[in-house]
Amino acid sequence: MSTLTPPKPDAATAAPAALRGPVRVLLRMHRKALWAGAALLVLGIGIVVALRVWMASSKVLCADGDTTPCGDDVYVSSYAHTSAESLLVNGGTVLVLLAAFIGVFVAGPLIARELESGTFRLAWAQSVSPAHWLAARLAVPAALTVTGLTVLVVVLRWGLWALRAGPSSPGLRWYASGVFPGTGPAILGYALLAVAVGALCAVLVRRTVLSMSLSALVLAAVGIGLSTGRYLLWPATLRQGQEGPALLRDSDWHLEGGMLTASGSKVYWRDCYHAGSVDGYEACMSDRGGVTPFAEVHPAAHYWPLQLVETGILLALAALAVFAAFRVLRRLHG
């Protein structure tokens, strides 16, 4: 008579099963934070919806919110349009700060506090390995953050669609620092990086306040660095011709301008700022050998390449931080 033995679960099913318990415990422990996050999500959606309704009910003559006849040289926006612009012009920055706040939360109460107080030993004593314990604390905030921010990105784009960026509202243009990071996949890269950096700082420092501070500093450095060097993430387009103003369009992100010499070298307008007048600029350019006007720009078509490159950089940094966090945890606790 043969003895039947149950088959061993494979790795594909064992890992999710091992995470279910820690995930349930984590959701129960931090349910107040989850409710607070849900309230922020609803509040953000409600603000944008209210602004859209307000703008739709205001009396305007043009799609861009102009209360004067369309196409003339006078632009006077409605109070609803102006108010919505002042609130949504920094919507992308708000979403980046929200992602950073989540990373700080991961570095602090979610991981470092347990390591500092020693409560992690209780979970590890209940057949939860250190790797599964950390994986749950990465997976839960990452999944919830990506879901919530995806909804907010869609809502923000919907709200900005009602605002037309023109000469009187440069802060609404696609490349504006307060708009660009919150209207595409880059914000999800910021969110995942924040969670990963928070976990790495927590397992490295194992002190709540110190790990939160370190996480905030690292995320601030990355955010400032990418915002400052964003224009370098994709090759700029060079436009040249005899009509300088015709080189630029309203949707262009203007980087540099000047004149090309006969040999093709670039002479920038900024080198002639000391001239002080239009005639002085032209004379300065002529003295430097300038012949043909040029402009270096990122056209609107560069929006998606810039978004995808920035997202790729953020995801690569996040993956590196996650790998380092697991290595540090394994070295310290086996």
C-alpha cells in the first residue's frame, strides 16, 4: 500500500501566500493612515471637480477663459479661471511632495519604528522571514500609492485641460516645473523611488526620526537634480532661419537662442546682455560673427520622451534602493 504525500508548493504560489499574513497585519496596524490617505485622495478629486464646475459656470467668451472678444490684443480672464490657475499651476509639485511624504512615512513609522522598538521580532518569530516582512512593507505602500497617484494624475490632467496656457499664463505650459512631473508616468517613478528610499534609510539607520530626515534629504536631492537638469534628458531641437521670432512657437520650451557664425559656431544672446538695447544686441552679435538666428527648443513633441526618460531614471534608482535594502537587511539579520 503506497503512501500519498501532498505536493510541495512551488515558489510561485508560496511567495504570495507568505505575504498575505504580513499584509493583513500591516493594513490593520496602519488603518488610520490609510483612511487619511483616502481622505486626501477624495479631497484632491473634489477640489479639481469643483474648479471645473466653477469655470464652466463662469461667463467667458473664449475657450482660454478670456472675457473679452476672442483674438484681440486684450486678455482679461474670469475670476474662476484665475483662481483655478493659481491652484492647479503647482499641481505637479504637490503630487511630488505627496509621494515624498509617503516615502518619509515608510522610512519612519512603517519600518524604522519596528526596528527601533524590536516589535519586528514578534513577526519573525511567527514564521515570517525578514525578506517577506520587508517585502510586505514595500508592496503595500507602493501599490496603494501608485493607485492613488494614478487617479490624481488623470484628474489633474482633466483639470488642466480646461486651462489654456498662453502668454499670460506661462506656469501652465507642459514643461513648467509645477506641471510637468504631475501629468505623466514620472510621478509614479517618484512614488516608487520614495517608497524604496524610505525602506533603505529605515533598515540602514533603524531610528525613526533620523531615517525620516535622511529619506527626505535624499528625495529632495533627487527631485531638485531632475528638475534642474530635465532639459538635458533628451536632445534639444535646433531651429535656424532669418526670422528670429518665427523660430519659436507658443508650445516650445525655449532653452537657448543666438546666432550662428559662417562656420556654424554658436554665439548666444546671453553673451551680449551687456549691450542694453536691441541695436546693441545686433551690433554685439555682428562683432562676434553672428549671421543666422537660431533657437534651441524642446517642442511639445518632446513631452513623452522627457517623461519616459525621467521615469526610467527614477525606476532604476528605485530598483537599486530596493536591492540595497534587502542586502542590508540580510547582512544585519540573516
